[in-house]
Amino acid sequence: MELPYILSERSITSEAPSNIAFIKYWGALDFERVIPHNPSLSMTLTSCRSVCSATFFEGETGSDEVLLVSDEGGAPAPPQFSERILAHLDRLRAGVGKEGRFRIATRNTFPAAAGIASSASGFTALSLAAGRALGLDPSADELSALAQSSGSGSASRSAYGGYVRWPGSDTDAAEQVADEDHWPLCDLVAIVETQAKKVSSLEGHRRATSSPYFQHRLELLPERLAAATEAIERRDFAQLGPVIEEEAIDLHLVAMSSQPPVFYWGPGTMEVLAAVRDLREDGVAAFSTMDAGANVHVICEPDNAAVVEARLHSLQSVERVLVDRVGEGPVWRPGAEL
Ligand code: DP6
């Protein structure tokens, strides 16, 4: 879709992928600087992406504009959405010491509130388009650090394609473990709820350390991260699958036992988890993972994708299935076509 009202020689359009965490970021040592308690590991997605167009009017005064674009056209972003974007634009502008105003238009290629990490793809796309419009030429590492400074830790991993680790402690940037051609894993997202989650990830991170199981999960993580990384390196799904499912259950165990408790799962989540266990009993290697939401990402190898998709479609609580797979990192181009 063309947006004539932002079309300008100075416009930059970027596209950035979302990602699904295999080892999750949950709980922060420092929320200001986005320092997690533990390293995380994710797979970059292909179809679930954010597209962002940025135009910088250097030297001009006035407020930044943020438009949300959908199939129906562009509309000003509601305050709860634009607040984080405006704060990030201030941060980027201050970082290069330039004055001026931005026009931003952004859209997601996946349905809103489908439980896909739209802040990871959204802040990476925004950092790339706005950074470029400011004259920056960020490397993947620099983009990772820029995106993460938005406050969305998972965004640090969307700067790279393939399989990505965010150490979190001694460096700002994430790093690629293997590229998108290394192992063609699929992610079938079973959508069981489409309304926005009641407790934000940020609030979930804040409450996490109050769980009596938080510390125990941290103790298990080094071994889990090593096993998952090794499994990716060796393309060993029999090793990877149980690790990611166990990890997702543990994250939700911590969330549900936090003070006050956070229940992201719904009845549909349970139905999908049971169906995935049934698939395994039928000899189909598929494993579940969930981020901070009710929808379930079912991970499998390409040979099993069709049978997994058909089983998910047959479930009463599954409204739709998004079929995705591992993909490449962000890209940008001049112009403002969304
Ligand atoms: C459960 O602080 O990155 O998805 O800013 O809302 O994207 P958003 O959340 P963020 O926390 C992500 C939490 C998680 C696990 C993960 O992606 O590592």
C-alpha cells in the first residue's frame, strides 16, 4: 500500500522479523538498561514481520506523528501504543544530537493481538528506519543494541536472522548462533485468544522475582541453554524439542506463582498442549512453546508441518493457525511504501 502523505525522498522503509524464544527472557536485573537475569535464545520468524516507514524533517519544530497502518488505511496510533514509540524516537534523536521531527507509519504483517511478539519486530523496524533517516548506518550488532534500548529485550534478537542468543550480561547486542539456512524449523502458531493480554510483559518481568520458583529456574537455565544451543548446532530435534517445552512450562510456572499471580494461559492453551502431546504419542515430533500470552507456538521440522497444522485446525479452541518458519534478519529500502 502506498502512503502519499508520508512519501518523501527522505523516507526510509524497513522490515523486521518477530522471533520466538526457545530459552526465555523473564525478569530483569535493571529495567532502565534492560539487563536480563539470564541469557535467552530464539528463532527469527519469516512471515511475522513489522514494516515501518520513517521520515525525518531536520530542523523542523512540531510533534512527531505516528500512524498505524492496516488494510483499512492509516490512523493515528492510540496513546498507549505511541508513548513507547515517541520515547524511543527521542532517544534515537538525542543519540545523534539532531533536532527535527519524525513522521512514522508502521504496520504488522500478522494479526494484531495474536500473541506474536510485535514489540520485538516493531522496535527493530522502527530503530532501523528512524536510525537510517537520521543518517545512521547501523550494523546488526548496533541495531540490536538500539532496538533493545526501547525497553523491549526480545527486540535485541530480531536484528539477526536464524537462531539468535542474547547474552544480556556483558554485552548490549545479541549474536547469531546459526543462520536461517542452517536448519529449516517451522513454527505453527495456534491462535486460541485474540484479545490483548491483561498483564504486559514488563509487568510480568517485574513480578517474576517474587515467585518461589524464580531462583530454581535460573539454576536450571545454564544447562538448558547449553543443550538447546548444541541441539541447534547439530540440528538435533529430539534434543531441542523437550528442552523448549520444559522451558516454556517453567516460565509460566514462575508467572503463575508470582505475587500477584499472572495467568497467561487460557482453556485453549491447555487443549493445544494436550494435542501436541497426543501428536508425539502418534510418532509426530512436535513441541510447544508460549511467550507471555495464551497462544501456542508449535515447533516442528518441515516434514511434519502439514500433519501438525491439520491437527491444530481440528481443535475446537483454535481460531486460526499462522504458518511460519525460521527466516532472515531486517532489511531496509529508500521510499515509503508500506
Ligand atoms: C515471554 O520485555 O521483550 O516473550 O517488550 O513486550 O516484547 P515485549 O517483551 P520483552 O519480554 C519478552 C518476554 C517473552 C520471552 C522472550 O521473548 O524472551
